[in-house]
Amino acid sequence: MEATEVKPLEGLSEKIFLDRYARKDADTNNTEVGDLVLALTKDDPKFPAKEVGEVIARQGRNVTIKLRSGEVIESNLDKLTLTKEKTPGELWDRLAKAMASVEGSAEKKKEWEKKFRYILDDWKLVPGGRIAAGAGASEELTLFNCYVIPSPHDSRGGIMSTLSEMTEIMSRGGGVGINLSSLRPRRAIVQGVNGSSSGAVSWGGLFSYTTGLIEQGGSRRGALMLMINDWHPDLLDFITVKQTMGQITNANLSVCVSNGFMKAVKEDLEWELVFPDTTEPTYNETWDGDLAKWKEAGKPVKSYRTVRAREVWHTIIESAWKSAEPGVVFMEYYNQMSNSWYFNPIICTNPCGEQGLPAWGVCNLSAVNLSKFYDADKGDVAWDELGTTVRYSTRFLDNVIDKTPYHFEENRINQQGERRVGLGTMGLAELMIKLKIRYGSPESLIFLDKLYGFMAREAYLASAEIAAEKGSFKHFDTEKYLQSGFMKNIVSVYPEVGEAIRKGGMRNVTVITQAPTGSTGTMVGTSTGIEPYFAFEYFRQSRLGFDKQYVPIAQEWMEKNPGKELPDYYVTSMTLSAEDHIRVQAAIQRWVDSSISKTANAPHDFSVEDTKRLYELAFDLGCKGVTIYRDGSRNEQVLSTEKKEDKKEDKAVANEEKTAETVAKEAIDTALAATPAPSTKVIDKEYKRRPQILRGATYKINTPFGMAYITINDLNGAPGEIFLNVGKAGSDVFAMAEALGRVCTLFLRYGDHGNKVNLLIKHLKGIGGSGAIGFGANRVESIADAVAKALEIHIASGNDIPVVQVKSHAAAAVSVPSVDDHDHDGHDHDHAEADSKDICPSCGSFALVNAEGCKNCTNCGYSKCS
């Protein structure tokens, strides 16, 4: 168990390590020359930037820092993060000692500190973010990433109590899951106040709004999952709530679907939406959101509405197709498979969906880095070393339960009663590339079954071994435990697991969870979770602009094989079919006793019917949940403003213009007033309406945010209308580009006071963003700069349709007179991966991608789920 030589962290990896996981000194007055620090180099409240550097001089509170780039900057103590740990080795030492400290004797502490240090070395085991940041660093920091709290008691006081619990957890950095099914439906009678309820969905809006406040005010963003059961009368309102702007904006949504509902869908049966009779005398004392328990007690249920199951299912599918939400969790099946089925039912999942939990349950997560277990000599998995790492990692996570502080007594009682742990993986895609196995192929499904089956066996044998030494979890019942759906499966393949449990017991109710690992996976430089790589080449922001970067394993192959295409086993999220994603998820789900955070990426032209088949395939294959992300998907609000029906187009545009004119009129008047006009000319403030037909040209220009399609239509011989398509529909990039086009159009059509086109070019030209693309005259600084260049080309060409080539170091862009080479949403099919990106809310770069059921930044490591 000798330590291996570890490559130092560099660039983004080092920055993530120092910012999120290395131990800090909160008192920057202790800063000395030679200290390694994170310096705030861009003091922007929305898009701050930090860089790694060494303090080379200090005078009072002022310091001089030499950055990793070699640049020397002046700063002060208020803008520094002072790190006590500078290398991963120091982190590993701290974690190994902290986790071994709960062992019962000095000999055991020494033994397990050495073993834990071995699995942490070279990132073989990558602890969850809260464990890495808190263990051994503070007795106050929780080591759990996420929580599920009980469904709210159906009263104003109960809702406020849940809100308080959620706020407390989020303020400490934890994500929260809440099932809203305990709340009475909209318009239900509330006898105590002689009124009616606003409904479960409206209260979900309160939880969402509060999460947004925590996101704005805290150092870590709040993360919230809201769920509702398929029998609830507010089900349809919940499914479609995000199609109404502003109601729920800071939460992920999922519907808890039962086996009975899926049967009704397949057989085209009616489905009853019901809720307990709130006039039942014991309602306030006994109702907790568990409808099955309520019925079993013989208590009355009121039917609110009967619908066709297929119509509800179609609504779920159509909404997911439009906006990637709601997700679906097959909750009845989940509980049938759950090892805690007999004492602690699963009621909700954490925000990323990988951990189904009971009330007051917690996530206790770490990941085995599979990329470290390739035996190059044998061309195979290093099975023995992997088995050892899994066994030691299981004890590592079990010790977390005794090491972490508990800020809520209910969490302590629940977790110490079931000792739930979640060992997952990262680096799967990298390992499969090394093995030359194509992700999603039939061969890969066989391999995945073997790999994850092996890991499950080792983890369960380890937990049984710990139970024999330290005792089983409090609620362990041998026969009931072995009756769960998961245990029946694993024992049928690995009977030695059942034998070990009968002999020694079981330390942990569950052992395996597959989390996204977005930030930690990016830090250690491998593929995240069980996902394929999002892309093998991407643009990385630097001081020189956006530079093309490559995933190391792909770059190494290309350097060894210049001029050749990557082999077919190098696949990305968008080159796989959505069915491939689901089949991989199902193959792994067989061996995961909790659940999986996984996104099934689908192309933009994936239909509603395709989505329906995908969701039903997931159910049939035994997935516990499913989330789809269709490239370019967007919500109903955006779709409603983009109608292209010929007979209604002009009316729709007129309505849009009228609304926009009201909003923008004052700003435009101000701008016009500031523009000198010839003294002999009277300023005309008339707004020019759009005629039935306009002629113009579309210019295709590459920008730092992807390919822009800029359509300029002429009105009375001069530009009078601008349309902008950049990025995927529904993204922030797309929205801001569309807004820019509308405002430019309003400006051009409002009044006649001289050469407004040149004025518009003057104010847009040269506006810079976080990077640029191209060189010299062809350099494009931003989308606004691209509009200015298109206008210059347009007015220079007169009435002719121009053909212009705008070159850059990244791609050639040729203007065209129509949009035939891209679809109606402005997507250039040659740039699908670029179109799948969005603006990162942390660093502001164009590097936010959808993966593992979450949004992750490939530039700064930001993760919506962390």
C-alpha cells in the first residue's frame, strides 16, 4: 500500500480544490509572504473571478501576488482566500485521520487511517463535497450533502415549520427534497377560516421563492426538489406550473408515479384524483401524506376528478419534451426495491434525483474513480484493487455517520437508525475508452452488468463484515431485509451475499448511490458520474480569449494519431441515442440499491412520441426514474411568443411590438433626445408598422457564444427589422439575443431623425464580453459586435444579396440569404454541442452544460446541484 506519485493539480482543477475543499484560514490577517491564496481578480457581484497565486510581498493590509499565469497583481486581505492546505496529499491526510478517529481502539485507528489514506491516494476514492470540506476541519460543518424533510403538515403552522426547516438546511449548504402531496388541493374547503385552500402547487411556489432568496444571499446556492404523487388533485397544475412564468423558478420538479398509474396508461383506463376527507375527526393528527396508510386505516377518501391516465401521461411527456421537466420517479417500484420498505418508506428524492430518502433522510456520498482501475498490462479492469477500494470505501462512509455533527435531532435518530450510505462512481466513460468499449453498445451493457454487479457484491460483503464487528443498523430484520426487490436480485446472482448477511447482519440499510459528481469529477480531471463525456473539444476562457481545449484522453489519442478521426468508442452525450442513455442507466440501476442521477440527452428533433417511448422504456427496463434533456427544449412561455403560423404571424408580431413599445418607449425617447439632429429637421416620433412582406438577408457570423444568424430586413430602403438566433432555444443566450434584436428593431422603426443605422453601429460596435473570436478585421467581440458587423456589411451591399465570408480561428462563417442550413430555432446542426451550452451564473462564461441531471460549468466547475 505504498503511495503513488501523484500529478499536481493545475488550472481549473487546482482552483476548484482550493476554493471548495482545501482547509481555509478564515482570518486573512495571518497571511504571510509565501502563502498560497485565491485572489479575487474580478469583483463583480454576479460574475466574480478568482485566481490562484503566491503572496510575494505584504505591507499592512495590502499584498502583492504572483498569479499562476506569471502576472503580478496588487490586492488586499479583504479579497483573499487563505488556504491552509495546498496539495491533495494534505487533504487526504486530514480525511483519513478524521474518518479513522471513530474506530474503537488505538490499534484500529492506526490500521484504518493507513487503509483510508491508501484509497484516497491518487483520487481512487473521491469523497463527497461536504465530507471533503468538513471532515477534520470543523466540528460544526455537516458532512451530508442533501436532505429530505417530512411532507408539510396540512396547516399554516405546518407549512411555516417546513419552510423553517428547509431554510436552516439550505443555509448550511444542504439541498432539500419535499413531497407536497400532504397539502390539500386548490379550492378545497378550509373550515377553520371559512375559506378555501390555494393548493399544494402555490405552497410549492413559496418554497421555491425562499430557495431563490437563499441562492442570492448565501455563499452556496440553495437546491430544491419538489414532488407530488400521481393521485393528487393538483397533479395537472403541478405538471404544467413551469409553463407559467414566475410561479416556480428555483426548484426541480418530479412526479411520483405508481405501478397502478402505469397500468392504467398502458390499458387506457380512467384514473381517479383523490384526497383524504379533511372533515375526518383525526385528519389533523394522523394525515402525513401517505395515502396507502390512510386507506389501510379505513379512513374516508374524497374523489375530486376522474381523468384518462393516458391524457395525464401525455401531459407529463409533452411538458418534459418542451422544458425537461417534470422528471418522473417510479415511486411505488422504488419502494418495492428499497431495503427499508418494511420500516421507512421513500417519500422523495434529493434535488439531483439520485438518492430516494425517507422523511429526515440524508445523503452520505463518495465516489470510486473508475479511471484509476485500468490494468494496462492485461487490458482489463484491475479487479483486485477495485474490490479492495470498494470494501474500504464502504467502511469510510459508515464512519461518516458517527463523525458528522447533527444539527437536527430528527436527522440523527433517522440516520443512526438505518445508517444509509451511498457509494458511487466517476470516471466510467474514461475507463470504457481505455478498454475500447463503446458506451451504449450491446457489449457495454454486458460489461456494465459485470462491473457494477462486482462492486455491489464487494460493498455488501463489506457492510456485512462491519456488522459482524460493530453491529447491524437498528431496524435490521434479517428476513424482511432479504425480501426487498433489490436483495432478491443480488442474492440470486451472488448467494454469498445472502449467506454473509444471515451470518453477520447488515451494517447499512443501503450502500450504493450514483450521484452526478460534477464538481469533484471536474476537479480530478475525469468523466463525471456514469455519464459519457459531454464533448471531447470545447472552448476554455483565458486571458487570450476562448481557446480550444480537449479532453486529455482524446487529446492523447489525436497526438499519437495525427490527422485521423477518433475511434467509434470515443462517444459523447449528443452522439449517443436517447435509448442508449436509458439502456446504460437500466444496466447500472440493477446494481444500485438507491438511484441514479442520469440525463438522457436527445436531439432537437426528438418528437413527443419519441419521448413517450423513452419514458415507457425506462419503466419497462427497471429504472427508478427518468430525466430527458432535448437539445433546444424550452418552456411554453417561449413557444407561445414564437408562433409561425402564416395567417396569424403579423397579428402576433404586432401584439408583441405593442407590448414591447410600451416598455421601451421612454428609453428610446431618451436615446433620441441625446442624439443631435439637424436644426432644420423636425424629429418624427411615429412608429412604423411592419408591412406584410419585407426583404433582406441573413448573415451567419461566428461569435464567442456560438454561431449567430442575424436577419436584417429592409423597410423603405433601409434596415428596419433585426432578428437574432444564437444558442439553443430556451437558454439565457437565446433570450438575450432575441431581446437585443427586438430592441434594435424598435429603435430602427421609431421615428425618422437622421441616419439611425450608423448610430446603432456606433453604439454596438466593439462591445466586449468575456472573450473574443477571430483576428484583425474579422475579430468578433460579442453578439452585439456581430450585429454591428452585419449591419455594416448590409448597408455596404446596397440592394444586392451579399455573400460574405467571415473567418476566425475556430470556424469559417458564410452569410446566406436564407436560413435553410439551420432549423427554425436557429440551430446549425454542425454545432450541436456548442448550442447545448449556456451562460454560467457563477463565472459568466459560455460553458454551462446539461449532464447527470444537472447543469455544470466546464470552465469554473460550478454545479447547480452542489
